[in-house]
Amino acid sequence: MTIPGLRLLASLAAAGLLTACASTQDAAELPSLDGTAWILAALPGRTLVEKTGATLHFEGDRVSGTDGCNRFSGDYRVTDSTLEISPQMAMTMMACDPDVSEQAQAFVSALRDARSFRISDGRLELLAADASPRAELTAQSQALAGSAWEVTGYNNGRQAVVSLVADSRITMAFGSDGLASGSAGCNRYNTRFEADGTSLRFSPTAATRRICVEPEGVMEQELQFLAALATVATARIEGERLELRTADGALAATLTRSAGD
């Protein structure tokens, strides 16, 4: 082979090596999605319906969230620089307003079409196979300190999550001092909490000692709610919703963010 031919061969080999190294580096530098939570911020060509709160959460090899109408869950996989969310997702079947349902379908389609992603400045972009943007989401803070919530459901100790007694109200506020407090429906309560990532533990609760006869069942509800707090092992904020779960993943309580928080 001539000297120019050898030089051309060496140049092509070097270029191929550099390309391989760049691909390896890009894959290695790809941020992990595991343990991240996001809120839908934009869908190309659409104005989002207000207060629908579509969310996306990655945990292990599972993805879950709400499309603004229904909840979904399924598998996902990141291989090198590619992302694939399983099209076979489990979903609830609630009916919603037409504009909300249409947006929800567009969001789910964006998840199924995603083939890669970018994370920058607290924003996640889901990209199609041709690298066109399919959805943009903003990071969801999982910090509890300084937040306030209204309880919408609790585990009654009989393996069932039930709604609150009519005309009753249970609240919870997480202080920056590590103290959680609120109304249990009749009495005021407080408890210390320890949060680390998704892990959450409450200390034994202290409460006032009033007796309430109305609304009917409020005292039993109070005891069951406070007992449920003792079982909490994890917490997850998803849009305006907070889920408290036991170590085996069962729901201990569901809450929504207080107005103005």
C-alpha cells in the first residue's frame, strides 16, 4: 500500500476511534433518571390546560405519574443514549373534560414516542427518534419542610384507604424545625419527622384531649389517621398531591397541597 493510502487508513481509524470515544463519553455523562420527579411544562403546539398537574416519576426501572386525568405506570429503559418507555402502561379509566382528555392523550403519546432525553437547568426534554421535542417538564421538589397539606384519604387499619368523614378536616404542616403538626379532625397534634430522600419517619404523636361528638365518626377517624402516621416509611410529592406509604408500598395517607402554600 502507498504511503498516502496508509495515511488515509490511519486517519479513518483515528476518526472512528474518536467517534466511539465521544459516544461512550456522551452515554457515560447522561444523567440518571432514577429517583427523579417532574411536572409537565409544555407540549409542542399546545397551550396547557390550567391546573391539570400532569406528572412523571422515575423509580428503579418503573415510571409512573398522572396524565392530568388518569394515573399510569409502566416500565422504562435507558440504554446508552436512548430512552424507551413501554407502550404497555397500566392506566386508570376516569372520565375527564374533553380538553383535559385530549391533552392527557397527547402527553401519553409523547411518553410512548420518546427515544432520548436531555436534562438541563432543572428541565427534562423528551425527544422523538428524529430528536424533535415531544414534551418538556420541570423538576418537582420533594422537600417537605415548609409545605402544608390537606388530608384526602387515610388507611383505616383494615387495609383500606377511605375518604374523610363529611364536614371534617385533617391537616398537616411540615416545619423547617423538623416538627409536623395540624388538626386530626378534632384535636391538634404534633410529631417530629425525619425525611431523607423519599424516606420519611414520624415519631409518636402528641395530641390535645378534646372529645368531639360531631360530625359522627370523627373521633374514630382521628385515631385511625394518627395510627396510620406511625406506619409511614416513604413520601412522594407528585404535582399538588402527596402520598405517604408504608414500607411494603401500601398507602397510609393521601394529601393535597393547601391553597396558598
